Amino acid sequence: MPTLRTLTSAEWPLWRDLRLAALTEAPHAFTHGLAEWHRGGEQRWRDRLHLPGAHHVAAFLDEDPVGLVGGLRGSPDGVRELRSLWVAPKARGRGVADRLIEEVERWARVTGGTALRLAVLPGNTPAFALYRRHGFAPVVSAGEAAREVVLSKPLR
């Protein structure tokens, strides 16, 4: 069973290591690539974890960090955003992604969220299946040229 930990800005090295592992292992799944995250140094990593109202979580199996996710306050009307979900290949199929999604949903509700949104790059079939299983549905139809497909789930 995975355990989760909410990260503080002091834990930026852990966030950085997980994020870089995600971008290295699955560059096709993220809009911003590895090269972009190498710019800005330590301060950029600290700033990401210090965003007002954000919720950043790391997942662990037997004390080994194996996943991450972020929750951001999207808009004043109650929309929250799920960002940067990733699970290490060795931990896939063990409920880690489910726990991370559930944690961001919990946070979104507690912070007054009315909907949770996320974006998936076209062609990322495993991500679409995961999010559909959690009740997310497309908001905007994506054509072949679409850069991202937005999915949403009502929270109330």
C-alpha cells in the first residue's frame, strides 16, 4: 500500500528528483520538457513548491519515493487543477496513481473546489483510461492538432 506525504518547500530536492525522473522516463506525457526544468536552478524548484494554495504530494512504497502529483487552485470559481501526475514504472499497477488522484480530489474538496480539471496530451491512452476510471470526462473535443485534451470531474 503506498503512503503519501505532502511536500513543503524545504523538500524541493525530493520534488526535483521525482519530477526529473518523470520527465526522463515519460517525456511524451508532459507539456514542458526536461530542458525547461533544468533552467532556474534551486529557486525554481523552491518556487514551485511555494505556490500559494498549492498541494504537492509524493508517493512512497516501502520508503522509496515512486510518484508525485500537484494540485493547484485553478480559478476563483472553484476549479482546481491536477498537475504532473507520474508513477515510476516499478510501482505501476500497485494503486499509487489511484491514491495520488484521490488525495488531490480530497484536497480540492477541502479547499472549496467545485470541479477538478487536468490536461492530457493526445495519444496518452493509459492516462485517459486512468482518469476515466476516476470519473473524469473531456471538456473540449480535441482534433488531431490539439496540444492537450482537458478533462474535468465535478466535485459537488
